[in-house]
Amino acid sequence: MRHGHKVNHLGRTASHRKALMKNLANALILNKQIFTTQAKARSLRTYIEPLINRTKENTTHNRRMCFAYLQDKESIKTLFGEIAEKIGTRPGGYTRIIKIAPRRGDAADMALIELVDFSLNVGKSATTKITASAEPKKRTRRAGGAKKAAESKDDMPEEKTEE
């Protein structure tokens, strides 16, 4: 039984886990969304939400406390500037975790973690729009068949209409 085991160790030492969370948090703050495993996304949520909550009050103490966790000046500027404006009235729940297809190599459960007020609409609808707009390539059995098919269209004489 898991009584009292609140930390997911993620198969890493404490220092490695701390560095991982710092890097994931910086990436999330700067990019507004990242793709990672579900376990890392859940751990990241508990790591970053208290930091985002501190941005509601822009004081030197809060900035230094966040810097102690993130160690990146650009992330702190973004966190207390752009992100603090949007989440000022939100009472909590600053991140959203969306489960996506398993990773091909090892079938790990993957997830998209994003800041709620910065949704970039990366879902099924966005990917279908991209694939629908691209023209499919003509498939032939011969290697040079696609080029020949394109050339034969160009060689055909255009029909003339009488006016």
C-alpha cells in the first residue's frame, strides 16, 4: 500500500528530479505548453501551480522565491508579466493536462500540459485542418511515376473555347 507516499520519484535521484522539474517548468512558462509523459506532467503540475499562485502579488520576496525554484530570469519576467496578467482573477487550476497517444518507441503514456489561459488549440481539429489543406502525393508503382504523371499533364494541349 502507498500510505503517505506523496512524491512520485520518477525513477530519479532527488537532485535529478529537482533539475527535471526546473527545466520542465521553465519550458512550460516560456512555451505555454509542452509534450511530456503523464507522470512528469502530474508532477510538474504540483511543482508549478504554487509558483504561478505567487505571481498574483508582484513583490520582491515572491520574485526571489520563484527564482529560487526556476533559476531563469526570462522565465521570471514572463511569469510575473504576461502570465500574471491573465491569471490575476483565477482562483486556481492554472494548468491543463490532456492525454494524447502513446509514444511510439516505448508506448509510454504521453500528455500535453498547458497553461489554461494560453490554450493554443492543439487538438484533433487543428491537426485535421493542417492535413486536409496539404495535397496528397500521387502514388505509383514506379519510382519516377509521379514525375511522369505531372509532366504528362503539362504536355497535354489546352482546350480552346470559341467565343
